[in-house]
Amino acid sequence: MSEAVRIQRHVTYAAAAEALAAGLAKAAELGVNAGVVVTDASGEIVAAGRTDGASPKVWRGGLMKATAAAGMGRSTKEFLEKRLTKDEVLWRAMSANPETFLVPGGVPLLFEGKSVGAVGVSGGHYDDDTTVAEAAAARFAELVGEVGPSS
């Protein structure tokens, strides 16, 4: 009967809060005003924050990036570079969905090779957003004793 049930693991609040803190610290280091959102594997918010100079709604872009990364189990940057830009039909289908925000800055949180959540960052240039998200994901990887994210 175990084939009839799928067990999904999710990032804990404690780990999400540490990843969030690492992301906010990296944003401050870079001088980027950004919102950082950590989601569970389903794309629901576990922890969120923003730098003091960031727009009040900046977290929304981060949430969409994190949701995409959590669901795909790969970074939004990697998906864009290795898959989406090479498949015009897929590009048209995904870009027609107003809830899809496939911009670099979303990185999955992996445990034993499976997505248990993600971090999404919005507010800066997408390269900076990616750097901040990778710093947050790297902190999570340290906590679970795994190799950090690849972009």
C-alpha cells in the first residue's frame, strides 16, 4: 500500500528563518533593496522579510519565483537557460499564465535530492536576486548537511 501514498517533506520554520536571515544579510551586503520569501514544497509562505528600503509589495515577486522553484525542484535561472528558452511552445504556454513569474531569483531548497521548499528574491536586478537567493539556499544546505544550490 505504500505505493498509494506520497509523503512530502517541507522546510521547517526554524530553517526557513535562518535561510531568510542569510538572504537578507546578502542583500544588505550587495546594497540591494529586496524582498526574500521562503516557501514550503507546495509554494506556501513559511518566512518572509524585506530590507528596510524595499517596496512594501516587493515580496510578491519573490513568492512567485519561490513557488516556481519549489515546484520544479530547480532554480528559475537554470530552468530559463536550459529548458524554457530552447522550447518555444513551452515558452508560449508558460508565459500566457499570469501566475507564472519565471525570472532568475528563485532557488529550491533540497533535502535528499527533493524539493522541500524554495527561496525567492525580488527587488534588485535579477542577477542580484539570484545571488541573494543562492546565499539563502546555501545556508539551508549547511543546516541539512548537503551541497549548496547550483544555479
